[in-house]
Amino acid sequence: MIEQDFNNDVLTLRLAHGKASVLDIPLLEAISAALAEASANSAVKALVITGTASIFSAGVDLKQILEGGADYAHKYIPILDRVLEELFAFDKPMVSAINGHAIAGGCIVALAADYRLMAAGRGRMGIPELKVGVPFPSSAFEIVRFSVPRSQAQTLYYRASTYLPEEALARGLVDEVLPADEVLAA
């Protein structure tokens, strides 16, 4: 679910949960546990979070949200909110190595990092929740408000668009765009 690699004081957490690393309850709980372990480990000086293949994370598990209805959403949203807060408040430097698509909750996870690198190419980044009617926890709003230039935040929320790497850079969603094979090493 999460692959870990520790090298030169840096812990890399690779989201490896199915094809798209959707943020379902098991993955969120695994992220939470990995963050707690990394925080408690004095050998870890920094954290990198990345995805697998060409997807960082496709965000919430829409199929599960729709199938589970209100009962699932009432259980899911508080867990999502808590894990987003844990990411955002992580007590060591954190970098998002965005290897591909970072959509919806995946975008918020990426934005929670202190620095964001994105692979050049066809990967898209954005928060299209309004298009599909998924609830947006308050922590996600705060992460966007803090991480994205004010002039871009409302557009990001209300247009529900996704952006290719160069436009994500121009809009302040990422700090750098690099060739795909250089993102993780950087």
C-alpha cells in the first residue's frame, strides 16, 4: 500500500495502492501510520511523498463514496480531514515528488508538502470536486489557501479544472517542473 525507502536521512513514501492510489480509508490509515513512524524516528530528517508509475494519486475513491452513500461519507470525511491535517502539520521538511496525475485529494496531498516538484509530461493536477459533488473537508481548503497564491485559489476551487505541469507551475501549484526521470532524485 505504501512502499518505503530510507536513504541519506530521507524517507520516501511511495503511494502504491492499486492503479491510481485512491485515497480510501485503508490508504489514509497507512499514510497516517507512516507519518507517525517518520515523525518519531530521529534518523529521518526529511520526507518525500510520491506515487507509482504515472499517477501520484487520483484522490478520493469516488466509487466507494457513491456506493457507500452518506454513511460512508460520514465515516470517511473525518479520516480524510485528519490525515490531511497530519500531512500539512508534519514536523519535518516534506517534499511532494509528483510523478504524474495528482487529482482532487491527490492534489491536496501534494499541496500539503513544503515543496512540490512535478514531472513534465501529461500528468494533470487540480481539484475538480465541484464537478462530481464530493464534500471538501475544511483542512483541504486551508491547505489550498496556504499553498496556492491567493489570486489562483478561488479559480482552483470554483473552476474545478486540472492543469498540465507547466500551467500548474504558472498557477503556483508546484515549485518546479522537471523531466520525469529527475523528479524523485531532485
